[in-house]
Amino acid sequence: MKNKNITIVGAGGRVLKEVLPVLERIKFINLNQIITAKSKKKINFEGIYSSKIITTNNLEEISLNDIDILYIAVPCNQIYSVLKRLITSEYIKDIHLLIDTPPLHPLLIFKLGLFRKFKSANVLEDYIYNDIFLLTRKLMIASIGKLKNINFQHSGFKYHAFAVVRKFFKIKGFYLIKKNVFTPIYSIIKIYKNFQISSIIEPRDYNIGRILFVGNNGIISNFLNLRSEVNNSFVIKNNIEGNTYKGFSFFNNETEILKKEIEPVELQKDLKYRNLEIYNINKSKAIENYFVDFIQKINDGSINNSALYSIEDAFYDNFASYFLDKFGLFFDIPLFFNGDTLIYKIIEIIKSKF
């Protein structure tokens, strides 16, 4: 695969703890520099990329003439400011942009046109690249039939769960999202598109989080004590020997149907946080999956017509999440062509025209 040069803006935990270890494993991505306003003393980072860190407040002075990918990893409330200062570079039109989710505050909808200045712009939503979801899609097609709903129980932030629903149901917008708060501890969010319903139970807690896929002919879940009268019931179980995590498998009754093996990872002996530890291992692999697919699509020229998580997708999902938090309700109007909804179409038009 053809090598690509990347520059990163931001040096928070997302970059230092999650992304850089992945880039170390991907040999066809060369890290040029990490740009941050923080002092190196505050960052306190001593990895192999420590010499790549540049501390500056003058983003306009950063050279972008020798990079293929610009990855902006700053808080949502800083993204517009960073973009506005970087697009003054004459090289922006030749750069592929990656940005973390959410990409912009919903009230900055008329600033979406900034993303058009890049050769391509996508959102690094690694959640949908988790191997569990990738393998579930394969098993779903072969074994449980058409998907009816997905239930998230403490297993993701809203916009991450929205991204999964979007990916599995192959939709652009949602017709209705309702939030019912039953106790101060948790709430239930229901997502509607035609007769497809998904539920999200908050808050996120990856140590206890579970997910359930329900199809016409069966179910897939990581509920270990799953009991179902449906013959096509598949349970996802972690493969652990002693304190070593080796991946996971899909079981139908006691028969192993599908297996994902990884390089063995030694786990901590404290069982209290084991699920969270395994989640983080799989998350790291998901980030790697994303980057490999991202680079492949750049190399084959399909990056602007791909199945990656687009700026429009990410902005819509954050827009829905924003209104859901404020009003407990979000609704959109179907347009009955290309699976479009009114708000999604408005976002596409604003990004292309303003």
C-alpha cells in the first residue's frame, strides 16, 4: 500500500493514548508532526513520536506542503477556530482531512462549507469499525435475516450508537428519536425509521455495556446469559486463557460459528475492569481498521464515494443528539427518494453551497 504522510493537530488523550499506538503499527503511514498549543512539559509524553511534537499558537505558520492527511483532534468547540486558521494554506486542496466526532457544534451549520476546501473530509468514527460489528454484519446476512432493531444497553455515547444504526440500516436520517427519562440514573432513547426501532439505554458504561441485534430469523448479542426460544441465537464470547485475551467468538448454543483471533494481550488481574480493558483493546484494533480502510480508499480513488462516516453523517447525528438533549425529542421528514430526509438534505445543500 502506498505510504501517506500525516500531520496531527491536537495532543490530548485521544491522540496520545489511542491513535499514536495505532500509527506505530501501521507501517504505510508516516507521522510528520503533532501540533499543539500545550507545552511539552504539560503533555508529558515520552513515546517514539515525542520528537514530532511542535508547540505553537500560530497555526497559520505551519507548513502543510508535504502531507497527504491532516487529522484534527481537538474538542468540538475548538474545531471551527482551527479550521478557519488552517484553510489559509494553499495546499489544503490537496489534503485529505480527518476529524474526530462530533465535527462541529450544531449552531455552526452554515460553516460546513469549510470542509469543501479539502480534497476529501471524513470523520474518524472508529466505533463502527469494531471487529464485533464487522463480523456481526457478515453473520447477520447469513443467519438472522433482515435486521429489525438494535438495542444498546450502556454500550455507547448517543452519536456513536447513531453511527452504528446508520451503518447497519443503511439510512441517512431518522424519522423520530424520543428520550424518556425514568430515573436520574438512566434514560431510554428510541430511534424510529419506518418500522425499524433501536433503543439506547444511558449512561454509557463500557464495563457493563451490552448490545443486541434482532433480525427476522434470529438474534446476535454479547449477553452471556442470553435465553431465547429462537433457534438462531448467537452469543459473542471473549476468548480468555488465564489472564490472556485472544479475541472473541460467536456461538450458536455451544457450537462455535465464527472466530476472531488477535495477537494475545496480557490482561490485568483485577477482574473489576476487565470488560473495559477488553473494550479498549478492541477499540485500538477498530482505529487501525479505520485507518487501513481510509488509506485504501485514498489510494484507489474512492474516498469521496465511499462508505466511510461522512461530515454530513456526523453533523446530522450530533445535530439530532443536541436537540434530543435539549427537548427530549428529534424528528425529521422523509422525502421518499434516495432514502433522504429533509434535515439531512438541508445539511448536504448547506455544505455544498455555503
